[in-house]
Amino acid sequence: MGKAWTFGDNMNTDEIIPGRFNITTDPQELARNAFCEVKPEFAKNVRPGDVIVAGQNFGCGSSREHAVIAIKGTQVKCVIASSYARIFFRNAVNLGLPILECPEAVAGIREGDEVEVDLSTGLIHNLSTGATFQARPLPEFVLKIAEAGGIIQFLKHHDFQELMGQTGKK
Amino acid sequence: MGTLVEEIFSRKTGRTVKAGDIILVDVDYIMSHDNTTPLAIKAFREIGKPIYDKQRIVLHLDHAYPAPNILAAENHRKIFDFVKEQDLPYLFTQGICHQVMIEEGFVTPGAVIIGADSHSNTYGALGAFGTGLGSTEIAVAWVTGKCWFKVPETIRIELYGQTQPGVYAKDVMLHLAGLLGMNGATYRSVEFGGEYIENLPIHERIIFSNMSTEIGAKCGLIAADEVTIKYLTEQTPALERTKRPLEAIQPHNPRYEQLLQIDVSDLSPQVACHPDVDNVKPLQEVEGLEIHQVFIGTCTNARYEDLEIVASLLRGKRVHPGVRVIVTPASQRIYKKAMQNGLIETFIDAGCVVTNPGCGACIGRHGGVLAPGERALTTMNRNFIGRMGSPQAEIYLASPATAAVTALTGRITDPRRYL
Ligand code: SF4
């Protein structure tokens, strides 16, 4: 159970963590400045287990993984958004940051609501309103990477080809 | 068979692939720069496996080069050491990564190139699949030579007609960004075509592929035609490096998710206004707005032909005393040609600062930083809050011609007044 922190549409990577802080890749260091311009109180008050709730196209902009690392550093349980920007989505999967896609939940959760999320089923429960939402299921190969804790962990124990089942050719 | 992206992936995998398929692809080149390579090295060490093929790894120092501070210098050091340790053949320090990739001949029709930079879409202008990825996936590709993709659906944008004098490819692309929005092509391949695109030289086609990133696209492709082949044949490295013959690639019986047809004939100069790249207005709506800095540079608009337009408007004149004007050629090759042909002299005589090639002021880390309350007009591709320095500064995007005349007056100015 955690508190919801809400953000709007098109949150870009510079808003998640401004470029001037990207001289480090230390998660705690980056987390200290996460969302510092759009929501200055966030970094100080976010607690492990809280949840980020955002609109469409979350994480658009740069390819930098700093945005994902900064969010991981805040120790939020997951991000719930209506949709993700392409590179952010891949980066989150590769680095093992849990992300859920669920526009209904985004519409039904307000700042400060108490939210419970079951990552294995994608069930999102807003304890403050009693509403329940079901997030979109992730593609199977994405789940495999996520379950391993990210692509690096996955590759330590598996072959890349395994991800594709029979579809990998060449 | 299919859209351009399906064509490229089908040729690459040797079987017919369709939108929605998840495929594992052998990548031709894996690009990264000083900003993203250190993280890739870290991930590479964690994976703990050897490099698959050194010839596919292309590294650049361009985002903050030469180093403006100790941390940047440390990043460069890490990369130099890594190149030595792994004996890597390609490390470039001669300009913006995307421009150098093209100049050095890594980008050819049908190639699959991944880059740890969101504007790797740029390579689509030559009929290559180019896309941006994070550093971890770059490291994964270093050790596997491969990358997975979901073959995207395609939005085809057909442009026809001819732009009026004073209106450029950049204006057309800004107009498209305004029309489609930042989310307009997320996860999609965008195919630019039609008579207008077919008639464009490569340096202007690049603007479309480059800025397809701004509308969320996975790639921004333009069919490889005679113009493409001619452009590449005139560059020796392309012929030396390409593993395949240079060939035209066109869509075949494509099925598009969406087809847009747009006539560019009546378009006026456009400006993307603070704070979003899709906040695009016809220039006349913001004409007269005071500007404190003009920046002519970046992977979008700092090619030789762009500099030529700027120089033609500045020749024999002085920029407005209240404006800092920075010119940053995209590469050393462009810089040299501009010098040989007197462009650099024109810029200096007009009162501009000419910097070394690279990303420069684009990311507010290497000169040209904005103060709170300042307003910049630039030839860049994005105007995120805080990108060029203070989050209280504003960034406006426009064509090189608009930038040049704005430099003269200190206010957003319509280049058509100077024709
Ligand atoms: S010039 Fe700007 S947009 Fe282009 S690669 Fe460099 S930082 Fe990115």
C-alpha cells in the first residue's frame, strides 16, 4: 500500500530528471532531484511503496536511462500511466522498473489516494475510493525480462534467442 | 512486401514480416555517444560477456566535447580507456553523432542501426531503419549483435505541392509536429513520401526523419531512391563500409494504419513555441516577440546548406546588439567547407560566435546556457523546459532563415521580409 503521486500527460525525461543532474548514474543521487521542477515536494516526501500515476506518453524525449534510474531510486512500487513513450517503456523493462498501462486507473486515482497494486495480476485497488482497475497485460517476452529483474539478469542465465521462442531467426 | 519498415525488416531477416510481429534482428551498427556510452560500459561489465563484433560499434564524443567540466572529462576518459581496452575501431570526435554517422558512410539503405540517442531516427532519411534505445540495450547489442523489435504499424504522410520562397522543410516539419502532436505517432513508423519529399535533397529529408522523434515515432522513414544513391555514391566511405550494394527501397503494396495527405503550397513560416514542440504557430502570430539568444546548430539544421542560407541573410550586416548569436556547424567537415567558402568570415563579421562542431548549446551543457526569463530562438528539434539552461527560460524552434533574420532584429521576424 502506498500513496499516489499524480502527473499529467507527456511528462518528458527532462521533467523526470533535468539533464543537468545526469552527470551521475547513482540512483539515490538522481532520486533526490526527480521531478524537481514539476513537483518540488515529491522527492522529499515520496516513500518506498508509493505509486506514480501519470497520463499519456509518459517518459517521452531523451533516450537516457537516467529517468528510469531516478524513478527506481525513489523506491516507488511502480508507475501507472495511460501510455508510455517508446524508449522509456523499453528502458523500464530492461532495467526492471515495474510499469503498468491503465488509463482507467489514471482517471480514477487522485493525488494522495492510498493505492494497492498486485504486480503479478495487474490489479490496481484504490483504497481511498474502493475502485478496482485491471491493467493491460504485458507481452509474454516482456514479462520474462521483467521476471528476471531486467535484461542484464536475464542474459546472465538465458540466451537472447529464448526470448523469441521460435521467432528468432539468423 | 509491405510498408517501408516491413520491407527493411523482411530483407534483414530473410522472411516476410508484418506489423505486430516480434522479431530478433541482426543490427548493422550500434551507435552511442559521450552521454550514453558510460552507462553502456557499466551494463556491459555487468553482463560479463565478450563483444560480439567490434566492427559494429560506433562511438562518438559530441554532447560535451571538449569537456566543459571535470565530470564530462571523466566520461570521455572512461570511453577512451574502453576503446583502448577493447581495441574498438570507431571513435569519432568530429561533430554531432548523427551527422558523422551519415558522413562516414555507416548509414545505407536497408541497414538496421540502433543508437543510444533518441534522434537515431535520423538515419531513416537514407532508407535505413534507425531508432533510439537506452544504454542497457546498447550493451546487450554489443554482446549479442542483436536487438528485438515489435514491427510497428505505419502512418504514411504524403506531402505534395511546393513551398513558397522563405518557407523551408523545417517549417513543413514543424507544421506536421503541430498537427500530429507529441503523442501522434508513438510506437509507429512514420513514412514520409509524396512528390514534395521526392524532390527534396537529402539534407532536407533528414529534418523529417530527425524530428519524427518529436511526434513519438519509432522510426521516420523515407524511401531510398536515385537521390539517395547519388548522395551516397558521392561519399566514398559509404561505398567502402557498406556490406551490401546500394539499392533503392520502396514500399510494396503497403497497408497503412493511417494516411495523411498534405499540400505544402500555402504554408507560411512556422514557429514551435514554448513549452512544447507541438505548440506550433504560424510565424505571424508571434512576430515581434523579443529574443535574447539565437542558436543555429544541432543535428536538425546545421548542415552546410543551412549555414549557406544563414550567411546569405547576414552578409554585410550586423546582428542586433541585444542578442547572442551562436553558430555551431554540425561537423568538422561542414565547418571546413564553410570556412573555405567564406561563410565563417561572414558570421564573424556579423557578430556571431562560431563554436566548434558538436551538440553545443542544444543541451545547455556546453556554452550558450540561458538565464531565467530569457528567450531563445533556435534551429533545434525540441524545446523542453530547462533544455538550454534555466527552467525559467523559453525556447522557440524555427528554420535557419527565420533564425538568421531574428538575429538581425532581436525579435521574431518573418524571413519573407528579407527576400
Ligand atoms: S544536437 Fe541536440 S538533439 Fe542532436 S544529438 Fe546533439 S543533443 Fe541530441
